[in-house]
Amino acid sequence: MGRVDGKVALITGAASGLGLESARLLAKEGAKIVLTDINEKDGETAASEIGGDSFFIKHDVTSEEQWISVIDQTMERFGTLDVLVNSAGMGVIGDIEHTSFDDWKKVHAVNLDSVFLGCKYGIKAMKKENGGSIINLSSVSGLIGGYNMAAYNSSKGGVRLLSKSVALYCARKGYNIRCNSVHPSFILTPMVEQMIDAAPDPVKAKSTLERQLPIGRLGQPTEVAHMILYLASDESPFVTGSEMVIDGGITAQ
Ligand SMILES: NC(=O)c1ccc[n+]([C@@H]2O[C@H](COP(=O)([O-])OP(=O)(O)OC[C@H]3O[C@@H](n4cnc5c(N)ncnc54)[C@H](O)[C@@H]3O)[C@@H](O)[C@H]2O)c1
């Protein structure tokens, strides 16, 4: 028996990084996966690697129409939705004086509007059957500020409190739907690799990041995927409205 045997999980941002690693792990533990992403090529490759009943849908998470369609396609194919992982997101560096209003709006659309839409339409599907688990990727940047992360901090802080509001609403309605946020620090995914590679001295940039982490190294995607697996499974029925920190000790200081 897998830890999420027979469950249906919809994972956004599943073509890369934490979404992809979660899709692999949940599939290995028995779930049927609907992978979604704007990156069609890598999304299709990921779905065929995972195999089984899993399939890919091209999906821009900022579009309400596409969310409605993705949830409808999931229900048509599998008849239920048990787990929603909102992993699609983008990183952006910029302080308050040098972030354009366009960048601000884009980051909030991709990182926060997406989670609002996912929760709104995810709940609609989950409440028809046996309830479910919604897992929203925030960040340590949703817990602590950085001088050059104005838009990212704001979007990820929004994901943290939106998740609590959703958790409390579902509890009050008796829907049996849990909602939690996950807060990683620096995890070695393409998002962080690109940030390191873009630095004038990538080796120095990587070691600067490592030095910020009390544990002395960057995290691995599988270390976050295992938290997502726990939240997706029936091992966490009393866990809702929580913020799960996976940060190598950075916020313990
Ligand atoms: N990697 C880290 O260190 C880290 C730390 C904290 C939080 N996070 C958060 O975890 C989540 C996953 O990050 P990752 O490191 O796996 O990044 P990643 O760049 O490897 O993957 C993000 C995925 O989101 C997709 N995406 C971007 N915009 C989209 C859109 N509009 N619609 C649909 N898909 C879209 C991309 O195509 C990509 O496949 C993000 O929300 C990120 O902010 C990551």
C-alpha cells in the first residue's frame, strides 16, 4: 500500500522543481496525478516519465477560465479531486524603489492570484466527494522579509494568510478539506539554479546562500516533496491552517 494510494492529486508547476518532485513522489506512493504547467514540453515529458493514469494539461495558473477547465477535466477523467498542490510560482529580486508596477502585478498574479483561484475551484470539486487536502507553496519569504524582495515577500506572505483563511472556512463549513502552507528556504531547483547562474560569480553566490543556512547546505527538492506527501496523506488529518517550515534552520535564529 502506498501512502496516498488511490488519491487524485492536481499539481501546478509540475514541469519543474518542487512540483515535479512532488508529482514523482505522490505517484510512487499510489496517487493518480494531473500535472499542469505553462511549460508544455517539460510537462508532457514529466507526465510520460511518471506514466500510469497520470496526464498533463497546459495551464496558465493566472487564468480563471483555465482553472475552471482544468478542474472540470480532472473530474471528468477521475471523478474526484483529493489533493491540490499549488506549486507554480516565480521568483523576482527587487527592492521597493526599483520594482516596476508591472513586475509587482505579474508576481502577485503568478504567486498569489493562482492560489486564490486554485483554492476557490479546488474546494468546489473536493466538497462534492470526500473532502481533501490543499497544499500551497509559500516560502520562508512569506515569514521573514528581505530588503530586495518587495513583491516576492508580499505575494508569499499573502499565500500564508490566505491558506489560513481557507483552512478556517473549510473547517467551519464541515467540508473535511484541510489547507496548509509550506515554507521552504533555498532548495536546489531550476528557480534557484538560475538565480545562482545569473550572479557574476556563481560559485561565490552558491556559497553565500549556503552560509545563510545554519545547516550549511541548500535543500533538495525531495526534502520538500516528503512534507507535501505527509500533508497529502491520511497521516495528517488534524493538520490544517499550519505553516510547515523546511528551511535548514534559517528562521530559528
Ligand atoms: N526553490 C526554492 O528554493 C523555493 C523556496 C521557497 C519557495 N519556493 C516556491 O516553490 C514553488 C516552486 O518553485 P520551484 O523552485 O519548483 O520553481 P521552478 O522554477 O523550478 O518551477 C516553477 C514552475 O512553475 C511554472 N510556472 C510559472 N509561471 C506559471 C504560470 N503562470 N502558470 C503555470 N505554471 C507556471 C514554471 O513553468 C515552472 O515549471 C514556487 O511557488 C516557489 O516560489 C521555492
